[in-house]
Amino acid sequence: MKRAWQRMLSGRRLDLLDPTPVDIEIEDIAHGLAFVARWNGQTFGDWPYSVAEHSLLVEQIFSHQNPKIEPRWKLAALLHDAPEYVLGDMISPVKAAIGEGYGVLDAKLDAAVHIRFGLPAALPVKIKRAIKKADIVSARLEAEQIAGFSTKEADKIFGKIGPEYTERFKIHLRPPSEVRKDYTARHEALLSEI
């Protein structure tokens, strides 16, 4: 039988095929996501644009779009890509080529992360759609600001966004240690509000 677990820096041993909430720690998630590059690393700057930084941006956009939303759903937005701390960030064309196997692993990890932090294993459809909407706005901002897309190309692929987003949300690349710290701090702040 092949090994299907990964040793985390916390000492936890996470079974990728059958993850349990007790083996999930926010420090492992924050560390892993801070070192996983979005856009396959094809971004401008001296630091990679990490999934942790992206997740912080998605939560900010989600909170902006939904100002009266409960803190637990803001937490869900922050954790929306948490499984990538072990699966990595594959671009959509690669996920499509791999097929449903990736989706199954992602869903199992997502459910375990949600349960670990007091969220329902499966998010309500309305919340999932609202997070996806913020995620698309984030991708649109990233495409133009750091991934080399022209405005026209980014608009065509991700949709047009208004100046309230382009003026309010500026992407600044930072060292992984700073992003990891901010991700963990935001997680802690949101948990304290729930």
C-alpha cells in the first residue's frame, strides 16, 4: 500500500485520502499556503504571490461585498483554498486535465478543515457562490496587477470590475513569513468574533 499521508511541521500526520479534523492545524495551513505560489509563480516581483495572500484578499473582497455577513462566513472565505496547503495550487486547465480525482481529494480536505474550525462540512450554496464571486474579483485584480494580463484580456477572461475594486484593493507582494503571520492573525481574529 502506498503512503497517502504527509507529515506536517506541527507533527501531525495528515491522511490525504481520509483527512480528519484533529490532524489539521492553522499553523500548518498558514505555512503551507504562504509558500504555495499562485499563477504557477508567473507573477511580477521579488516574492511569489502566495495562496495565503490571495486568501486574505478574497476574504477582504468578500467582506466588502457582504458588509453585514456573519464572521463565520468571513472565516469560510479566508479558508476557501485551505486544501491547497497540501494539494498545491493547480491552475484550472491542469485541474480539468486531472479530472474528478482532484475534486474528490479537495472536497474531503475542505470538509475536514471546515469541521476543524466550526464550520459546516459543506457550505450553504449561497455562501459558496458569494465566496466564488469574491474569488473571481481577486483573480481579475491579480491578472492585471501582477500576472501580466492587459485590462482587455483580464476583462474578457474574468469579467469587468468597477473602480471600487481596482482603487481599493492593491496587491503588494511580501515575504512568506509576513503573509503567514497575517493569515494566522486574521484566522485568530475571525475565530474570536464567532
